Amino acid sequence: MTDLASVHATVHGYVQGVFYRAFVADTAMMLLLTGYVRNLPNGDTVEVEAEGERKQLEKLVGFLREGPPAARVEQVTTVWQEYTGKYSGFSILY
């Protein structure tokens, strides 16, 4: 049986205006995860909510720490939660 989970991540640094959301969405879809990514209004933070197999979520968190080439990730905080199944796909919220 698969180990399903949910993770809420907050990514701080130079992560807006550098295709970070597209990077996260592409990576999450490649890992067969569901959820969303969005910029937060402070200008230097991105929020990610993702669900799926815990092993794949752990891989996503690793990618969040790297980001796309133009990004400069300073900090990633994660909160692990129970899987809810409330997302049908992965989307970029505006």
C-alpha cells in the first residue's frame, strides 16, 4: 500500500519573477502530485501545498530547496499533514 501524505511548504528568497511557480508545477506533475503553488504578497515568498505519495513529496521538497537556475532559495519550511485527496491536479494560483 502507498504511504499518502500532504505537505505545506513556504519558500523564502529570490523566488518571484524567476519562473519558480512554473518550475514547481512542472516538477509536481512529473512526480504525480496534486495541489498548488502561489506567490505570497510580501514579494519574496512562495507557498506550496502538495499531496501524494510521501516518497514523491520528499523528492519535491528537495527540488524546492534548489529551484530553477535564476532563483536563490534562502529557506524552505515544511509542515507535514494527513492526505486529504481534495486536489484533482496541480495548479498555479494567481
